[in-house]
Amino acid sequence: MAAQVKVLLVDDDPDFVEATKAILETKPFEVIVAYDGKEGLEKARGEKPDVIILDVMMPPPDGYAVCSELKKDPKCRAIPILLLTAVMQALPHTLYTIDMGLRTEADDYIDKPVEPAELVRRVESLIAG
Amino acid sequence: MRIAFKISMVSILVVDDEKIIRDGCTRILGKEGWAVQTANSGEDGLRLLQEEPFDLLLLDLKMPGLSGMEVLQRVRDLRPELLVVIITGYATVESAVEAMKAGAYDFVSKPFLPDQLRIVVRRALEKKALQREADLLRQERAKGLREIAGEKSKIKTIIHCMADGVLVTDHEGRVVLHNPALVRMLKMEISPPLGHALDDGLENDCWRGFVRRIRETTEGSTVSQEVVVGDLTLMAHIAPVRSEEGETLGSVTVLRDISMLKAIDRMKSDFVAMVSHELRAPLSSVEQQLSVILAGILGEVNNRQQEMLGRAKERTHALLALINDLLDLSKIEAGFVVQHKEPVQITEVLEKVVELLKPQAAAKNIALTLSLPEILPQVMMDRGNMEEVFINLVSNGIKYTPERGSVELFVRVQGSHLCAEVADNGMGISSEDLPRIFDKFYRVKNAQTRKITGTGLGLPIVKRIVEAHLGTVEVESQPGNGSKFRVYLPLEPSAKGGP
């Protein structure tokens, strides 16, 4: 990996952002943060990140809206998006979000809160993919 | 008969102009315990008859003044039920016959032996007792009929005045009885005509399903289902009616307006949803922060810290699980389900669920299998909801089955329904717990389940979703023998449409 990997993290909860940023920075990632959907769209277009981690539960535009907007944008379509869904995989009886993840064009999804190692693994595989 | 004589004292009137006959009768009949009065002329006799209710009249035909025949005719008018025995001499047998034609019951010829008199009188009294008995029976029958008629109108009045809607249909779904509340609740412009099938002219989808249900509720027990008609939410309880031989005669449906309850329920669900959302975000962050510290990202964590933080994380995790379930349930209760109903091949749903839960099963060495018939009809459903139903049932099966057990899924068409079964060979459910497992927050508590985590909301969610699809869930289980959960979903009626 020659150039440093740029990760855009979009989430409206500062505490969650701080913790997640710390996880990502254990790797040679440059982490850019956006605190709402609008800012997320701007930074996605301006910063050209290698991967976007996008929370679904935000005030409008929410993660789904941001995701579909970016996937429509020819310049951003190629950027892999990891959706942070609100329901835990550990309780598999709620397929609701999984289904939502599949309905959107996101490249992957992971339930919030995330295990540090798992988050890193997902992000790395998206970049490699 | 004897008893009847003794209940009230028998009273006899003797009308004869001959004193010796009057005295003889008084003596002979008095010995029998009967009360005897006498009159020496027809006029006197008639006067006494008007004063007292005699049981029997002994009447001499040949008397000076008013003759016996004349007295007899008057008596027939005056007291038609009174038994009359004629006393007559040999020479007047013919007139005795005539008297009997005129309504006398019997006669005795003068002179008579005491036994002759006793026999004739006794027979007459027996006849009288029989008559009274018959009268009594007639009266009782008339009273009974009146009571039945009264009962009928009473029931009719009660059904008519009930706030709940009542609908009775016969075995072919034709209307037999209904009340004004039903017509009002279903917003019908005219009362459904008796003797006709019910679904004619009704547009509402939900209602059609309900009518079909009424026709199909011929086996099994009472079915309860919500029906939405305009702005009203109704709870319909449909009970099949069977003859003693088990033959289906029809069904009785009781409709209750639960719109108010639903409104309150919705408010409660909204509240729960709001609170849960507010709780979830911060809890999620707390857990994330704990994860970061535990992973040693912010510096080394010693063993004791690791242990305590680990426990803290477990607690937040459990709380989040509870919140997720609450949200799911409130979402379903608020009616967010079944919004995208489409024809779906249930095979696709089940295959996805099995795929998703394979790792969970594999972790416990549980064989998770899916058996599908070659052809299955499509069923109208919300795909996501239905996936959730089977994820719940299958993951429960895995949770409550010990290592190296099995969880099997079967699908078949059963009558007018598609039946999907999730069968495990796990610990099973006791008969005390069985009726409550679909209650919110109910969890089976025993030594075996202690280590199994859950929120007690999975099965209520399953039930809600299935019912929102006009289906039913049933469970069959015995402790130690595994559990079978069956989900029944109604198949679309054929294009031809039923009768």
C-alpha cells in the first residue's frame, strides 16, 4: 500500500466517531470525519476517499439517502460504502436492517456497535475488493 | 290416584227427594272418608252447587219440582267439568241412558247395595282425577310454550342490544342471524339478507380474508383476528359450531370494536419507540468506547480492568438487544409491517434464513436442514417480515437445542394454507409455559434456559407478523422431546373464486 488509505467516516454521534476513529487509526488510515449526511456528501465528493463508513440513523439526509445519492454520482459510484446499521448481528432475528442494506446499493453493512477487529477486517476487504 | 283423592278432601253432593237414599249415601260414602252433603230437591241442589266446588254429583232423576234431567242440563251449563252420576229406579233405565247421553258419567239403579254405590262413585272419582291430571299437563304445556316463546324473545332482545356485533352463518357461509351492531361496525348500508352468502359486494381486502376465514373455520378451535373497516379496528372471534356428532353446522362470529384500544396501544408503541431510539444511540456509543478500550487501542489494559470492562460491555450489549426488540415490536404494533406485500416463493425466504443461520448452527454442531416439495404456490407476504419470522423460529430452535441436535424446516400445502414447520429435537417446552410463550417478555425460566440469552420478544414478534398476514402460528412441544412451530399462511383463492 503505497499511498495512505483515506477513510471517510459519517456519523452524527461524536462519541461514536471518536471511538471508531481510534479503531481505524490503529491502521495506516487517514480518517476524515463528517457529522451529518450533508457534510458526508460534500466530503465524499471533495476528498475522494478510498472507502466510506456511513451510519444509517442520522437526521435527513440519512445514511440510505446519502448512499443512494453517491451511487448515482458517476464520480463517486466506485467508492465502496460500508453501512453502519442499527441492529446487531448478534441478535439475528432482526433481518430488518440487513434487508435494508441489501435494498440499498451499499457494498457491505455492519451492525453498530462494531467489534474493532471486525471493522478493520471489513474496511480492508472493501479496499482490496 | 289414591294420593290424589287424599290431597284435598273429596266432596260429594247427593240430590234426592227420598230421605232414605240421602241417608244411605251419606253413610256409605262417609265411611270412605269423603265429605257428603245432601239436598232434597233439584232447586236446593243447584243452590248448593253454586256455593261449593263439589267433585261429584249424585242426582236422582225423578223428583218433584225441578226434575233430574233439568238439573243435569243446568249443571252442564253451570259446571261443565262436574261429574254427574244418575240415581235411577229400574223403571227408568231408559231415562238413565238418556241422561248419560246428556252428559252424565254413569248411573246406579235403586235400590243399590253399598258396594255398588262405592264402585260407581270410586270409578267416577278416578275419572275425575285423571281429568285433573290431564288438565294440569295441558296447562303446563301451554305455560312451557309461553316460556320458550318468552326465552326466544329475551335472547333476541339481548343479541339486538349488544354492543358487540354478532354474526351467525351456516355451513355454507350463509347468514343465519346478525344484529344491528354488526351492520354498524361493518359499515353496511343495508343489513345483510338472511340466507345469502356474506362476501357479495364487499370490497375490503381485509374483510374478504375474514369472510373466507369464517367459511374455513370448520375445524379446530376459535380463531381471533383483527379486521380493519374504514377507521374502525375490529377484533373478530370466529367460533365453529358443531353438532354432537362433530358435523360442522356453521360459525358464530363476535366482533368487538377495539379502535380505542388500538389508539392507546399505538400511543404506547410510539412512546416505546421514541424512548428506545433515544436510548440506543448513547448505549451504542458507550459500547463502542468500551470496545476500543478493551481492544487496547488507547493503551494497555490490565487483567482486572479487562474483566470489569468486559462485563460492562456485556451489560450494554444485553440492553441494546432489548431495545432492538422493543423497537421491532413497537414498529410492528404501530402497523409498519405488511406494507410491501407481494407474491413471494417461500422457498426463497427459507433458503436465505438457513444460509444466514448456518454459522450459528454449525457452532453447536446442529444439523440445520430444509426440506422443500418440488412445487409450491406463491404467497402474498412482506418478504422482510417473513424472513424475520423464520429467523426467530430457527434461531430459537438452535438456541434451545443441545449440541449435535437438529433443526429441520418443512413446507407443505395443507388445505387452503401453506404450512411451514420448524422442528427441533431440543429441550422442549413444558405445558405450563406453552400458553405463555407468545406473551411479551415471557421467558421460560429453568436450569436449562438460564444461560440462554434473549429478550422474550422474539415469539411475540413472530405472532404479530404472521397474524398481520392473516395467518396463525401453532406450537407443539413436550419437555425433552423438542418443539414444532408451524406457521400457516393463507393461499390466495383460485382465480375462479369460491362460492
